[in-house]
Amino acid sequence: MPKAKVRGCYQSSVGARPPRCYVVGSVMCPPCVNALGIYKRVKANKAAKRRQDNRASAARSRQKKDQKTSDIHSDHLALTAEFEELAQELADITRASQALAAAITIKSEERNGLVHAKNLRSVSPSAHPSK
Ligand SMILES: [Zn+2]
């Protein structure tokens, strides 16, 4: 008679679900106790695996973040170097521009001087006869 009741109990062979004991009484029948032990071990293993997966996933995302940070860092270094190069180039251009402006000023003054001298030459002869 107890055998029939034991057969009525539900026990997951792979421990996927806790056993359901249909034996009348305050305690589980031995096969159900055994099945409960398997279920608890399987559950603990699943929880451990989940924790491990979570840790691995966290490590992966940390690694990705570190990679991203280092990418940003090297981008920053490259851009800083490029900026300094461009600033140097701009300084060179500014210097060349100032040199050209100075040369233009000198040329312009020379031309003005020549024009003035020419004017003086063209004015002088006409100034003589009036004397
Ligand atoms: Zn049972």
C-alpha cells in the first residue's frame, strides 16, 4: 500500500522541479527526500552558473569599457598632436604673412618715393621758367 502512494509522488528525474509528495504524513517519503536533494543541488548549480555568467558578462562589459576608454585616450592623444601641428602651421603662416605685409609696405613706400621723385623731376623744370 505505501508503494502505490510512492508511485503517485511526482519527482523530476533531472531535478528541474521540486518533488511533490503524496505520501500521507508529516514527512516526505525517502524517494521524494532524495529527489528534493537532487533538485536543491541542481538549483544551486544553476544559481552558481548564473552568477558565473553574470560575472563573465560584467567582466566583458568592463573590458569593453576599458577598451573604449583607451580608444578615446589614444584618439585624444592623436587629436592633441594634430592640434599642436596645426597651431605650429598657423604660427608659421602668420609669420610669413607678417613678413609679406612688411615687404609690401616697404615696396609701397619705395614706389611712393619713386612717384614723389618723379613728380619732383616733372615739377622742377616747370618751376624754373616761372623764375
Ligand atoms: Zn513522496
